[in-house]
Amino acid sequence: MQLKKTMVWDLPTRLFHWVLVLAFALAWATYKDSRHLGLHTIAGYTFFGLLMFRLVWGVVGSHYARFREFSYAPKEVLAYLRSLLGSGIKHYIGHNPAGAWAIFVLITFGLLLSVSGVIVLGGEEQQGLLAGKISFDQSALFRTLHELIAWTMVGLVAVHVTGIIVESLLHRENLIGSMFRGTKWVSGESANVTSHRLVASVLTVSFLTWSAVSLNGYISATEAQPYQPFKGPVLAMNELWNEECGACHLAFHPNLLPARSWQRLFEQQADHFQEDLMLDEATFNELTNYALMNSAEEKKTEAAWKIDRTVKKSETPLQITALVYWKDKHSDIADETWQREKIQSKTNCGACHYDAELSTFQDSAMRIPK
Ligand code: HEC
Ligand code: HEC
């Protein structure tokens, strides 16, 4: 039988595929350390953008890239899988029925992954499209969902890759190579596919521009001006508080302790860690009021939300640094580090957190001084 070298996968489809792989890998590599959250979200948005492109390309793209060219009924998938065990394996130029299903499932899960990611980003970090529009409680469920979908996708990718290796061996053709070159050796009739270089160029230029713009915040960040994507509700500030409470240490924002803790701290103002705060009545009332209105229970930041959830209702902690949440977040820091000249005390939050005064405590604004 005469074999002809034939273009099957146009350039935009191949670009979509490999950049999607890279974006997924980058998102995977950056999910654990929350300091890399910025890169994680950039990878996520890229992933989402590519999927949106693929949805359009599945309708207007070249022959084998179109969804209707590889929409097979479940029974065709079963027939195909059964044929793998026998001898009469049917050869498909584009996607085979099993591969086609893998792709539809991957795209669906990819979209769910992106959407749940935007919800978690908005709720938990108060960043992105939903910043300020969704609470921590509301996004908590989506976090679990986001993780579950991600793990499911890793499983699906494994199935997809296994399928490709099996098919490559059975048909003695290099399918992975085809996904790079775009061509396959085909016998008989095949549809006419062109490279679509113009669409591919537009895709490449948009991708490069978007990467440059989104990475800019990262690359140009300095100590004085850290990368700060926080866009959530600005925390209520009080000048009198900042003045009175910022005299000896950072004016810890009220969202870092429960209301009952502030109540107790103010009751004991004459014996405040061996200091007498000597607040007059008017000041006392204004500050207490502000503290109670903006305590951890208001859940305005990720820290407040987690503090509210982790402090036992029977306890009234008087120190932020004594909170289980705080201790847990700082457990990796060695004793020697706390004694460094630029730090000296655990309550010197601003030494490591550039946004300590704003009390947003973004991971990206955190550096441990040498
Ligand atoms: C005269 C100095 C002084 C002033 C003014 C002052 N504090 Fe303090 N505060 C201290 C000292 C000393 C500590 C002990 C911890 C430390 O080493 O910073 C402390 C600790 C704290 C802590 C516990 C920190 C932790 O997690 O370990 C909180 C909360 C606190 N202060 C709140 C306030 C508030 C609210 C005000 C304003 C009403 C205020 N402080 C004003 C001296 C002061
Ligand atoms: C020696 C440097 C250092 C000091 C001082 C310090 N922190 Fe941290 N903080 C860290 C590190 C490191 C992390 C962990 C970041 C991570 O998990 O990615 C962290 C995490 C946090 C987080 C969690 C941020 C998040 O989104 O996960 C909060 C909130 C926080 N610190 C508050 C404080 C407060 C309040 C103080 C002062 C009472 C303080 N920190 C003092 C280094 C410091």
C-alpha cells in the first residue's frame, strides 16, 4: 500500500497542545509553596486561555481539529478498545474514538479546574477576577474541588499518554512525533489540512505578550516594592490606633485576634506586657470599638479567617505569636533566624512581611532578611 506523508495536525492545534502541557506542568510545580502562587496563577490563566482557544478552534479549525470530526458514540469507543485485543485494529487518521473521549474529558476537567482556581484565588487570597466578591467560607469547598480535579487530571493524562504509547506500538507509528511535526504517513484518502500559520502567529504573539505582561510584576519586584497582587477589600484602618499602638511595636491590625482577646487586652491596658498604656477614656473607647468591629471574626483576610477557625472558643489568646495558626505558619523558622540583627523579635513582623502594616500578609511580600 502506498503511504503518503500528510499534514494532519495544523500548527495552532500543536501549539495549543504543547503550551497546554507546559502550563499544566508549571502549575503543578508551583502549587505547593504558596510563595509561588503568582506563577501558579499565571500558569492557570494561560491554561484557561488555551482551552478557550481550543473550543473555538474545535469549530472553525482545520478538518482533524474539529470536534465533529472526532465525536464518536460510546459504542464506537468500545468497539475500538475491543479491536485492540484482536487483530483487525481500525486505523484512524485523526483521533481514534478512545483518544477522542480522553480529549473531551480532559478539556471539560481543564475548564472545571480553571473555574475552581479562579474561585479559590478570589476567596482565599482576594486576588483575581473574584477578589472582594467571594468570602473565605464560600471558597473553601472549591479548594477541595480544585485539588480533586487536579489529581483526576493527572490520572487522565497518564491514561492519555499510555493510550498514545500503546497505539504507537500497535500501529508502528510515532504519534508523539506527529504531534510535533503535524504529519503522519497515511494511505488512501485524507482531508486537506494546511498549517494555518497566520492563526499560529497570532496565538504565539498573544501568548508572548501575555507572559511578558503577567511576569512583569514578578521580575520588576524589588524589596521596597514587592509583587502585590492583593485586590481584596482594603482593611479598615484607624489613625489613632496606628499612632497609639504603633509606638512600641507594629500596630497589629485587629483582624489578627478574636474580639474577646481585644476586649481582654484593653481591660488589662494598665498592665500591658509590663507597660501601662495609660489610655484616656475617649481613646480607650474609640480603640476598643475599632478593634471589636474589625476582629478576626470579620474574616476579611486569609489570616483572619484561619485564626477564627483555629482558636478554641474556650480560649482567649492575648498574643498573636501564641496562636496555633501563627506558630504553625512560622514553625520552619530556626531559632537562630529570629535572633538575626534585622529581626530580633517575633513581633517585628515588618522585618519579613513588607505588607505588615497593611496586614494583608501576602506570601509574595515575604522575605527573610539575611
Ligand atoms: C508602651 C509600649 C507599648 C504600647 C504603646 C503598646 N504596646 Fe502592645 N506590647 C508592648 C510590649 C512590650 C509587648 C510584648 C511583646 C513584644 O516584645 O513586642 C506588647 C505586645 C502586644 C501584643 C502581643 C504581641 C504578640 O503576638 O506577641 C499585642 C496584641 C499588643 N501588644 C497590642 C497592642 C495594642 C492594641 C496597643 C494599642 C492600644 C499596644 N499594644 C500598645 C508594648 C506596647
Ligand atoms: C523571620 C521572618 C518573619 C517574621 C518576623 C514574621 N513572619 Fe510571618 N511568615 C514568615 C514566613 C517564612 C511565613 C511562611 C510563608 C509561607 O508559608 O509561604 C510567614 C507566614 C505568615 C502568615 C501566613 C501568610 C499566608 O498567606 O500563608 C501570616 C498571616 C504571618 N506570617 C503573620 C505574621 C505576623 C502577624 C508576624 C508578627 C507578629 C509575623 N508574621 C512575623 C516569616 C516571618
